[in-house]
Amino acid sequence: MKTIMIILACLLAAMPALQASTKAETKAQEKRNAEVQDGILKKKPEEAWKDLPRPRNGIYIVNTHNLSWGGRGAKVLRVAYYLDNQLVEEQGDIKIAWAADDYPAVEVEFPDDKAFNLVRVDIVEPFSQGAGLAEIEIWVDGSNVAPRARISGSKYPRPGLCEIENLIDGKVDFGDGAGYWLTGEKPAYVELKLRREVKVKAEPKLMVPPPPPPAPVDAPKAHSGKGRLP
Ligand SMILES: [Ca+2]
């Protein structure tokens, strides 16, 4: 009898550990399921961002979330185009989404039929504690010319971390302070001096014909008053 009691006591003592182990296994399985879609291992966000469609002509700006540190990035941007230091066109109030575990992006159109050789991006409203971005791409006729641009702008106080050159390195993160840019300076801005002038002809807008008017519905005929009522 005493032996049975001892075994029971041991089993009861082990129960919480068993429950914790089952919970951990369930969580691990859920994580594996989330990583697989249609039997194929899904790409991680730091790889999947590259597969999203890009404009043939235009700017593609990718937000950062500052890895697990969080609390930094961009909310509202302004993009300005210059030709030999003369302002050509400016687009303000460009909103960009922010996500703690992803890399949302925003597309910005080039000015139509106007030459420029410098692009400036201002972080008008940073996300939470400070400004930052992960990548800036400048697509001209299907090629990203940003990596060949001369880049300058607001800096991060610690050399070797979150440097502005990270904005044109083709990555969004690969470790603390690598692949993305942060700054505490105000204004928070980036300038990309292009190797050559860019002038893109306005692309014809697709003319979508207006939908046809709805077919007239026959009004119910008034009863003649003759004959039997239904
Ligand atoms: Ca980058």
C-alpha cells in the first residue's frame, strides 16, 4: 500500500512538468504549421519582402521595425525630386505602414516628364521613439538604380550600426543595426544623388469605360379592375 502511495505521489508531482511539456510541444507544432503553406516552407519576412511586386518606374520605400528592439521606423514621409539642386517636385503626406514583425513598403510615383538627378526622403513623422527605414529602391525602366547612388543624410550616433548606407544594401536586416537605418537627428532625411538624370514619360492611364446603366425594371402593371381579383 505504501509503495502505491509513493508512486501516486511521484506521478502527481510530475504532472505540472508533463503539462508544460505538452504545451511547449503544441506551441512548437503551431509554429511549424505557420511556417509551412501548401507543403512548402514559407519564406521569413526578411526574405519574403523581396518577392513583392515593384513599380517599373518609381520609388519603393521599405519600413523598419528595429528588430526585436522595436519602437522605431517611419509613419509619414515626404519625397522631393531635384535637378542640380533645384526643386522639381515634392510629394508630401505619404503614409507608410509599420509592423513589429514585417517590412511594409510604400510606392511613390516619379514626376511625369520632368528630369531629376537627386531624390530626398524626409521622415516627417517617425514611428514612436525615432526615425528609421530599411531600404530605398529607385526603379527606372525595371532596374533599381539606388545601389549606385551617392547616399547621405541623418546619421546614427554609433559608427558601424544602423548606417545610412544600409538603405541601399538590398537587405532589411541581418542582425542588430545591420540592413536598416536609424537616426535620432532632426530633420531625419536621406538624399540619393543619382549617377544620371532620370526623366520618365507619363504612362498612359488605363481608361476604364464607365459601367452601363442598370437595365430598366418593368414597373408592375396596375390592375385593370376587371375580372376576378387574384
Ligand atoms: Ca537595407
